Amino acid sequence: MGMFSFAKDIGDKIFNRDDAKHDAKSESKADANTPVQSSEPSAQSVANILLRRIQQQNLDISELKIKYNGSTDTAEISGKAKTQADREKAIIAIGNVQNVAKVIDNIDIEEDAPESTMYTVKSGDNLSKIAKDVYGSANDYMKIFEANKPMLSEPDKIYPGQVLRIPKP
């Protein structure tokens, strides 16, 4: 349990929050006499989108709940995970989304295990380079890839700012 920080401007764009603000500003410039209605998604609709994102990961988490605070760009997650890996995958699944800067973790775990290290991808990184730095062998990159599936679909599809789980050696 704890709080995890993410780069809020980096990640999968699953809701068009910034586009709605930009469109509203453009409309207001076009006709100053017309009131602007913001299409900013509600905190509940964002929480529902984040909940579906975790459910798509096929993780073993019961009583899963997500709260989202748009003014602080914070998602709070709770539930009961079968494993530490399921807990960590849920955290990075919602943290690696644009406009999520923090994830507050309140997930209980049934099977206790050591926590993975969270690693933020830097420019020039690839899984082989990260594996060499962490495990001493570039050939261990599949450990990192497997630990981040299904969020990662291919080993070479990572980007700077993305947070990955790095399992203990």
C-alpha cells in the first residue's frame, strides 16, 4: 500500500480531457457571445474508464474500486488481489495513462510476495538494456516483458516516461 507517482503528460490517451479543453477554448474565440460548455469528463466517468482498463488486464482482483480526482489527477485503487503481481499490474495499468499523476494504492494481497521495483523508462532504453542493468544479462529482457504483460504487447514497444514492473532477480 502506498502512493506512486507517474508522468501525467505521458501515457496512453484513453480519455480526451485536454482535447475537450482545447476545443472549448477554440469555440469561445470563435463566438465570444456564445457560452462555452466544457466537455471535461466527470471524475466518475474517468474512474469507470480506468476500471475497465484494469478489467481488460484479466487480473485476479476482487472488490475492485477506482476513485479519480480530476483536480489533483489522482486515482485511488482498492480491492483484494490474489498476488503481488496482480496488485502491481493494476497500479501501472492506470498510472501509465495520460492525466494520471498519482495512484494511491489500497489493495490488499492474499499471497504475500516481495514487491517489484518500479522503473521509469528513459530515452534510449529498451528491455535488453534495462535487463542488463538490473539482472546483469541483456538476455533476461523477457522477464521484464512477461512481468508487464498484457500492458506490453511487444518487447520493443516501450516509451520514455512509462513505468514498468521489474521483478526481483
